Amino acid sequence: MAIKIYTRTGDMGKTSLIGGTKVSKSHLRIDAYGTVDELNSFIGLTCDHLTDEHTRKMLKEIQDRLFTIGSSLACDPDKEPLMKIPDLKESDVELLEKEIDAMMDVLPPMKWFIIPGGHVAVSTTHVTRCVCRRTERICVNMMEQNLFVDPLVIKYLNRLSDYLFVLARYAGHLLHVAEIPWKPRI
């Protein structure tokens, strides 16, 4: 018999962190790793809209790192988990920086703010960037509320949102889609 997907343990609005501690489903830590999950899903959607193999491989790598981050956030920091949780590394941030620099080398300099749009791949990547920024804000809020979050998680999410901004521009470049400049009313 297959394992059932439902457990009924959350029917009263509680869930367990890795380590067994029960918390409300509205707890900031649950919000954080739930938003990481949402971000991971949007990374998958972004990947589905892009055809460049290098970029697709990079996005799959990012999804793996987001599972690492989600696992870290899902742990009760006061209890040692029974299972080994993978670590985020400084080299993961450095990889994002390397990828940003490589894309920037082929993009024209930005002369104006750009409006997201022009192609579904560009728009989707911008939505993904916005979810990443929200994820980062939630993790910063955790830190400000004295809930443990690895500082490298915040640094990675910050750099990931930069990567996604440049990726949106790069996707437009590969698709020969003109950027839409923001022209403020005067």
C-alpha cells in the first residue's frame, strides 16, 4: 500500500519542524520555508519558459540549493535533527555572481528602469525575482525577530534576486525582445 499524502496532523493549524517541535502554521519560520517552496516552484516555471541549456542547468542547480535552504529553515534551531541537512556554501553565492557577470558581459548597459514584460519568459522571470525578494524579506524579518536563520541564506537569496533580474534581461536578449523602458509621467 502507498503512503498516504495526508496525515491529518495539521487540521488544527499546527505543524512540526524538523526536530519535532510543534508550531502554528502561521509561525514566521513556516512562512519562510513555505515561501522558499513557492520560489522553487516559480524557478521551475521560469525554467520551463527558457530554452538555453546552460540557463536551464543553472536553474536546476538553484532549485537544489532552495531545497537546502528550505530544509535549514524547517529545522528547530534548538534541536539537532536526526537526519543530515545539507549546507549552503559561500561557493553557491560565488556561482551566482559568476553567472551574473557572464550575462552582464553580453547585455547592453542599463540606461533606464525597465518594465517587466515583452515575452512570457521575461515576465515569468520577473515574477520569480519578486517572490525571491519576498522570501529574502521574510528571512530578514526572522533575523530581526531573533529567530535563527543562517546569514548565508539571506546573502544567497539577495544574490539570487540579482541573478533573476539579470536573467530576465538576458532571456529578453536571447529572445530578441526589446526591453520596455519606464517613462515616468512628467
